[in-house]
Amino acid sequence: MTRLALLERLKAAQQTPRHQGRDITTISAILSNQALARHVEVCEQAAGITAAQDEPARKAN
């Protein structure tokens, strides 16, 4: 998944009631793509958002 797509998912998670009033996006500036993907997954899980079905989750080596 591209960095842009991950950032779009993170912005969508930011709009959920669980994350309103919190900044979950600023950290993305220093995260690698792999770390950003994990951050997005954690934020989506906390917000109750299901992962995109067209992008299978990748396992770390």
C-alpha cells in the first residue's frame, strides 16, 4: 500500500469519535512505511474500522 493511501486511511480514522480531539497524524512524518501501516491498523482497530479488503495484511519477516 502506498504512503498516500495509508495517510488517507489515517485521516479517515482521525474523524471517528474515538480519535476526535487527538492528533494521530503528526507522528506519520517520522514513521517508516511499515511502521505507518502498523500505526494505521492500530488506530483503525481502536476506532472500530475494518481493514480494507482489497489490501491483504502483510506479515513482518
